[in-house]
Amino acid sequence: MSGNTIITILILAVIAVVAFITIRNYRKQLKEGCCGAGGDDGPDAKVEPKDTDKANYPYIADVSIEGMHCENCVRKVENAVNRIDGAWADVDLASNSAKVLLKDPKLEKQVKMAIANNDFLVTGFTVSEKA
């Protein structure tokens, strides 16, 4: 075999591997949806905060979040924050942000960790007293 033939075979092999991986990932996304949503079980069930009386939350945090792509990402962030006793999240995908009601401003670290543990990046966090 000549050198050109070997190079051509190697290039075709690389293209075949890339095509295989691309098709496999595309089929997985069709089956499971973006970010793991869908499939047989559907997206995660919505987690409500333990206390749903907004009057009991004297603080509000404006949180900037990177890495959200779909409504399933929104649900993951909301669920992670809503599992924290004393926190209640409302996430907006369009602005990549969340309004988080807090009973105690010291919950900032817990909220950031909950979001980070779901593979999202908190790029801003400002807490203030509700008006």
C-alpha cells in the first residue's frame, strides 16, 4: 500500500468514528431530550418549598446563572434551591437568572452550592431586604 492510501484510510476511519459518536449522541438526545428530560420518566417532578407563604421570606436574592439551556435546567435549579429549608426559587431561562426568596441571608452559600451541584455556574448573587 502506498502512503496516500494509508492516509486516506486513516482519515476515513476518523470520519467514521466522529459520525458514529455524533449519531449516537443525537439519538440519545431524541430519546431523552435536552439535559436528560423526557424519556419514560419525564422530567423531575417539581419540588415546592416547605413554606409557601411569601410573607415569611424577608430577603430576596438576585442570582445570575450560567449553563441553563432548557426548561429541564430551570426545573433542576428550582428543585435544588426549593429543597433548602428557608429558600424558594423562581428561575427565568430567558435572563439566565433566578429570584430566590430567603428567610435568612446566611443561606447564600447553601443556595450557591445547590446550584453548583447541578452543574450550573452562579455568576452573581445579590441579597437585599424585600421592599
